[in-house]
Amino acid sequence: MKTPYAVTSGREFSKLERMMIWEKPASHQTGEVELRVASEIKENWDDPELKIFNVLLEGDAGSGKTELAKALSYQLQLPYTKVTCFADMDKSDVFGALLPVTENREEDGELLEAIYQTDSLQGVLALVARHFSLTQMSAKEKLAQLVERIENTAANPVQYRFYPSEILRALEKGYLLEIQEPTVIRDASVMVALNSALEANGMLNTPTGLVRRHPDCVVVITTNRNYQGTRPLNESLRDRMQHAEKMDLPPLEVMVSRGAVKTGFDQEEPLTIMGKVIRLLEETAKANAIKGVAGMRSYFYWVNTVKQGQDPLITLYPKVLYKLTTEPSELSLLEDALAKSGLLKDLSAWYHGRNLQAFKEGRRLSQAEADARNITEEATTLVGASDEANSDSKEATEETDSLAEMAPTESDTDKEAVKLPDSEEHSDAVSQSATGTEAETDEAVHTGTTSKELAEQEKTLKKQLNQKARKLFKGTTHEKEGLIIHRPKATVENQREAQALLGEIRPQVAPIIKKLKEILENEVSVDFSRGQYTGTRFDASRVAYEDFRTFSKKNPPQEAPSLAIGLRVDESGSMVREGRLTAAQKAAMGVLSFSKELDLPLMIYGDTADLSSREKTSIYSYKEFSDDYQNVPGKLMTMKPRQNNRDGVPLRLLAEALAKEAATTKVLLSISDGQPKALPDYTGKKAREDIQQVIADYERQGVIFLAAAIGEDQDIIREIYGEHRFLDISDLQHFPEELVNLLARYLD
């Protein structure tokens, strides 16, 4: 069958080659990408300079890369073959190998036995001709070959033959060759060996001579993105691809149509809901660095179980979730995302509502039965089919907030609390004074909302944060510690203080931020980035800057700087010493300026412990990722030395939020002046193991932990976090500058 994009018109194929041309099954849905790539190849096929014959398909497992490669075989009418790469692949797997020839001597043995029983040469020739179905002349040649083999067996018992690889065969004969997962190969030089063959009219040097690339050969490289065990595709190989596609899950409507055709299950409602579940799980897995895949294969097999009458909420686990992960903490993340979406409720309502719907529709009586029962007309409703039938499926959506929203009273305050100077004591809940009202009015004008609406939004957000925190710590040692998350408010006076503090640190951090903005705006191009700390080329022109950014590197396609920052500030009582809290506030201001100017996601938490017997852990949310920067500097000025510190709680809260960010690099920076210590026994080994468990849980989700120690317990903090996560801050005066410089390195 010919297609509009066929490039082999007039070419004769053998029977086997015709069978190798892919035939579209009924379940195949021709997509926009397939037609676009086929059209690109067809339109440029006869252009000697711009011909497209190497294609790269890069995407997640199950996104349809191999299906697209096969579809191109159909569209272009080229025989399809493939090679799947493996870790220990070497050059002999690419080109082929010289191997000993092991011939089967059984046939010769049978023939020789028959010859020994023949009296004349003519009889032998007749026997050979009959045995191999040959003419008399051909029988003579066959007999001569047999005699030659027998004579050479003793002198040369082992012979070698060159067996070409499937890659070499496809290049030589002009097939569409799919090379699957070349990024898993450990030896980077293996695929580079193909470079010459990937050129137009390229050649490969084999033990039997030069092999020239057939002009009809199309190479399609399919590879996954950033999977465990993979390596970046060699730049020289990537550069030889004339066309590349980023493969993702198809649009929802395409998923639904493919699922219906593939499985024969055509009910649109469950197909759509299940498609949304697959897409949500894929997004959640990526955001949380879960290595499994939720793709079209999972979707097809899951839909098929529903077609067979099985409960989709039960088959979701073996067909989809367990293919993503079996790690309990990761499963919990996926289940939480599904629960919040409400998709499983919709799917359950559809599945369990089928029988109810059948009951509601009832049975239509025949006219004869109606006459016999003296029924003159149909009832408009069926008995028992009232709205009450669905009452069991309704669930309460309101969750009662069990935590007290009031601030702890003096009688509740722990007796071991550090007594602060009168000038530093103030309530976290700002009263409705003239200054407080003025600050809220400014924010209302800035956001276009009323003060009442702002207060309501803050109340809702605070409730949500507390609910999420309780859920996160359920089942941990912190579950019953009385955690409360506060949302500090800033007065106009706080904002004035913040502006004064910003004026002190601006000369330190402004030049760094300005330089970074220039680099990002002017020196990062689509193809190449200059001014890097590491790279593939040394750039001598950058040495004069003395900032160690003396390398250049080639950008992968669509690469962009991406950094999310979580900042934790210890607000324990000992921060009152030696201006530590002021240094921490300046550092936080520096990070705030850095993030705002470069438009980076930022989250800032302060924390203390043992404010009261009812509030064992207190978190101060100065900025969430979702907050804008309005009034944040003023909020930071409400920081103060308070009581003890339970480090594991704020670290886990920040790490959880960071793990869900889509940034390439996620840095969690903890500023603390002492070792963790809180009542009744959160110290020593228990505290150390808790913090290290948080690090272990979230480092594999891509979170980078850094601990800035600004007090006397530096050795203990170094031991807890590890040498490579520890920052020794001895000069508090230049702390903001050092911190911003450090974060800048993660922006590459």
C-alpha cells in the first residue's frame, strides 16, 4: 500500500522486506506528530543538502516513541528493524564480529555413507544429484566441494566468518532502523563509532571492506529522559540528528480514542477519568523524583480490566501504581495527589453507579403483561428510585480544625523558657492598631482586595497549612507534639525596619545579582552558555573577572536556569547572642532580594519549640512558594529569639514543599546556631537520627540540603549533616554576601 509520504517509489523489495514494512493495526491512531515528521522527511527527501535521514525521539517510557518509529516505517514505506542497546554493548555489537564457523557435518556424514556403498563415479554423481535435487553438472560441482571440505578439515579445522550486525545490515540495505536506548551504554565511544555512518553517504570500515550507507536508510534514535542508569546522549551524535521530537503523553482526547480502539471498551466517561488519573500520576511522579512511569501501556492494561468487569480502584494498584513504585512513602505521595484531585471518587461513582442506574431504568412491560395487570399507562417514576438511593455516596467535605488558634498564655509557657529583654518581646498576632491597619491597607491596595478578604484568605491558608502539616507528620515521632503553623503579620514599623536593613546589605548582594542577571540575559544562548563554573571549554576571556566562571558549555535543547530555594531560620533563644538573629535576618533579606530579582521560587520558615505545653513546635511561615513578595521583608523583621529548636519538623515541611516544585535544582538551606534540643528528649542521638532520616527521604527526591552554622555547635552540626552539606560561617558581617554567592552556583 502506498502512502502520500512514501519515499521508495520504484524500489523493488524482496518478500521478506515487504513483510518488514509495518502495517498499521486497527488500534493505531494516526497522530499529528507522525504526520508532521513523515511530511518533513518527504518534503526534503530529494534535497542533497537538507535531507532528513536521522531522527531523535526523546521522552518518557510509554509515550509512544517505538510506535511512532513503526508508524514512520508505514508512512515512508521502508522495512522496519530495531536494535535495543544494553549497558555492556561494544563496537562489535554495532558493526558485527568475526566468529568461528561451526558447520553441521551430519548431512555430509549421511552422504558419505551412501557414497561408500556406491561402486562407480556415475553412481556417486547420480546419488549426489538425487540427494540435493541438482542437475548432473551441478552434482559434479557439489561433489568437488565435498571432497575439498574433507581434505581441508585436518589442515584447517576452524574457519571464521564476518557476521554483520543488524545496524550494519539496515544501513547497507536501506531500512528504517530504530536504535533503542543508546543512553544506557556505559562506553560512550560505542555510539560515537556510528558518527561517520550517520552522515549522508557515510561509510563504515568493516573487516570485509567499506560499507556505504544506503540513500534510503532512515535512523530513528529513541531514548528515555533522565532515567536511572541512563547517561546524556553524546553531543556529536545529537548534533547529527536533523529532526528531534520531545515525546510526552498524547492529549487526553487522543488517549481516550486510542484506549477505546485498543481495548474495545468505548464508554467515554470512565476512559476520560482514567486518562486524567494517568496524567496526574505522571506529573506527581516527576515532581517528586519517583522513577517509575505512568504511560499509555499502563492505561491500556488498566482500561482492559474495567472492560472485563473488575473494580478500577482495585486494579489501579497492580496495573499502574505498583509500576510506578512500591516504596510506601512514594505510594503515599501518589495516593494523596489522587485523593485531592477527586478523580477516584468520580471513577468509583461511575463503577458502583452502573447497577444503580440499571435499577433506576427498571424493566419495560410488554403490552400483553400490562393488559393482564390492568396497567393503563407507564409510571413517571419507579418506586425506590428516589434521590435517597444516592445518599450513601455523599461524603462530608469539611474537616474540623482541632488545633487551638489562640496564642499560648503565660501560665502555659514552659518554665525553662529563655526570658528575653522587654524591648524584644512582642506578640506574633499583631493587634488592630493604627500601624497594623495601615500595613494591611497598603497590601490590600497592592493586590486589589479588601482587608477583610485578605484576612479571610490568610485564615484559609493557615488552616490548610496546619492540616497538611498534621497529615505529613502522622505516624512519626512528631505526631503528638502540638505543631502549629503561624502566619506572621507586618506593621508599617516592621516595613521601615526592613527597608533600613535592606539598605545595609544591598551594597553586598546587589553587584552579585546584577552580574547574574547580565549572564542570564546576555550570555546564555540557545546553543551555548558562557561564564560557567564547569564546562567543556576553557574561556580565557573570563579570567579577568576573577569569579571562577571561566568555562563554557553546550546547552541541551530548551535548557534554562531553574532553582527553587527553601530557607529555614532557627529562632531558638540562643540566637539572641552576638547579633546572630540580625545576621540571619540579613541573610534572609539577601536571599529574598536574590530570588525576587531572578524570579526564583522561594519559601522561608522560622521555627522554635516548647512555647507552651500545648504548642510544642511552632512554625512561622514568612513566605510560601505561592506568596508574592509584598510585605515579606516586614514579616522577616518579626523574627525573634524564642525558646528551643526541634529541627526535624521545619526541615521535613520545607523539603516536602521543595520536592513538589518543578525546578531542576532544589536547595534547602538551614541557618542555625546550635544543635537540636527540645523537650522532653529531642536531643543527642534521637534528634540526629531524625534529621538524617529527613535528609535520606528527600535527597533521593532531588532536594539538596545545606546547613549554615553560625554558633558554637559547628562540630555537632557538621556531624549531623555531613561534611559536604556543612557551611562554616565565622564572619557574620559578610554572611549575606557569602550566602547569595553560594546560591548563585546552583543557578547554572
